[in-house]
Amino acid sequence: MKTNTGQETKKAVETAILVALIHKRQPQDRAKEYLEELAFLASTAGVETLAWFTQKVDHPDRRTFIGKGKLEEIQAYVTAHSVNRVIFDDDLSPSQLKNLENELKVRIYDRSLLILEIFMNRAQTAQARTQVELARYQYLLPRLTRMWTHLERQRGGTGTRGGSGEKEIETDKRVIRDQITLLKEKLKKIDMQNATQRKSRTDIVRVALVGYTNVGKSTLMNLLSKSDVFAENKLFATVDATVRKINYLNIPYLLSDTVGFIRKLPTTLIESFKSTLDEVREADILIHVVDISHPSFEEHIEVVNATLADIKAADKPVILVFNKIDQYHPEVEQSELDGEKISEAEVIKASLEQLKSSYLNKNQFATVFISATQRENIDELREIIGQKVKEKHLMIYPNYLIY
């Protein structure tokens, strides 16, 4: 386990318990789904989840977020099982964070800090590392009373002075403010360089893959571009933007794969990833990839659309791609099967066809249902993308000959 000084006392797998508040009008199954996503985030960060704790309340406790009785229950479990971390599904105020660490004597993470840590571990390029580090410093600045050890463990690469030897909080804050200023200046230069590069691409159609995290964007990128973009069944497998040139019917276009969105994505990350998200903002066409096998795929669509609106990219032509149809399994009651005398496979097929018909009829965007891993309906998707690219290309070059 770890002591409250942040020092390792033994080499072991990091363990955590998850904590979430269930609000008055929130369904129980929705709370379960949110905790499953939080557990997936923890797993992506290399942390094993031991247990979940929930509490129904009208409002979070101002001092410790959760009530006194629930805090005592969590404290007993943490002590009995030598838990390393307690992870909350919501963001905590600086005072709540401080009070919880004082009470539980372990590292406290809220959702934003966990996502920031994953981004820090996933970032590969200097640009992405700078973006994540800026977001992390901005998150930590008001929380320094108990959180300098978080910064110490993963800050690397910017030459920050100080650390565990500096006891004065004001000194620590000054150091971080200086670093924030330096990182913002560094990102300004990167943004200028990227803007120059993007300006040189104005004569070619640009297409961007967007979607909730872990919906299969990178796998689809590899299929469409015949490249080897890193793809993994973990959240935020892609942090850095990747751009590939593709030719379709003698028409070139650029396809970019960018970071996946997620509910409650930290505001500091959106702000810091401005340059990367410019690939989305300045794209001519968006391919919105959706994991249709996920029970909350409709909520995921709403999250992505809201994020696109936040970054001023909601007014672009969209191709809606429902991925993972091979994993689509709607909940089917056994009584339904018995009553209709049909197999579960037939029910699933009928349900998928009904879903397709519904979205094709009501959706204003071009819509296609695929399986990237099984390569199902990929040619249909290529054709749809090709037609959209062709339309945009002919707007740029009206006299272009299509062979």
C-alpha cells in the first residue's frame, strides 16, 4: 500500500475503490453503468478495482462529498484491504479533497484527475505531453495543500524546480504558475506551427474521425488508410492526432484520428487540447463513430454532439457510423422468445434491422452500420466517404476530371 506521504512501501498492484453519489432522479442501473465506465478508466490507468460504494443523496456533503456514515464504511474497507486509492466519479472541491485525504489517509482521485493521469501516460508526442501537462498543472494549482505528491510523480520533462523539499505552499504555487506560463507560451508556438501546416492543406479535403472513447476509431482508421495506428481495447488509446493521406477514385483526402470524447471530460483538457481539436474544427467532413453494442450508445452520441458544439464544430457534414454490429446484443426476455417461437439470433437480427430503419429514416446524416473488426460493410462506408469527399473536392476544383 501507500502511505499518505505518497511514498511506496512495497511493490504491488495499485488497488482502488470507486465511489459515486446517486442523485434523486437517477436510475440505479445508470449509476451502475457510470461506475463500470469509471472502473474501465481505472483499469486503463493500471489500477485494480476492489469494490464500489454508492450513496443516495440530494446534495453532496460540502465537507467530504459523502455522508459521515458512508465515509466510516469506506474508511473501514480501506484499512481492512490496504487500498491504495479512493476514486470518485465526480469532481471534488479542493477542500473536499483535503478533508477526504485527512480522513482516509490514502490518495484521493476524482474523475478529472484520473483522466488526466491516463492522458499523461498515453501522450506520445511533445505536443500532447505539453497539452496534458498544462491541463494537469491547471487542475492541481488550487488543490496544492495535499496534492504536491501527485505532481511530483508524473511531472517530468519541463524542468520544474522544487518538489518534496519545498514546504511552503505559496512557493509551490509560484513554481506552478511559472510553469503554466511557460507551457502556454510553448503551446502558442506549437499552435502557430500547426496552423501553418493546416493552412498548406487547404487545397485538399480533410476528414476527421470523432466519437466517444473506445468505439473503434483507430481500428477503422487502420482499415481505411491501410496504416498501423495504435488501437487497443482501453479508454483513450489515442491521445495524439494522427493524419493519413488516402486516395479514392483518384481523389486524395486527409483522414485524421483524434482523441475520443467522454462524459465529464475535464475542461482543462479541452482547453489545452485546442491545437489537436483544431483537426476536428477545421475538417470538411466528420465521421462520427458509435459503438452500437454499448447499452448507452445514444447517450454517447449526445455527449459527442455536445462536445462538438463546445468546440464550435457542430455545423459540419457528418457521416454517422454505427460500429461493432457483430457485438450488438439487445436485452431479450426469455418469455418473448417462448411466446414468439423464434430464436435469440433472430430477435437480435430483427432488433438491429429495426434500429437501422429508425436511424436511416429519422437521421439527416448519411448513416452506415459496420463491423470494423469483421470488415463488414466497409466497402459501403468507403463509398459514402468517397461521395462526400468528391462533392467537397469538386467545390474546390470545379473542373477536376474524375476517372
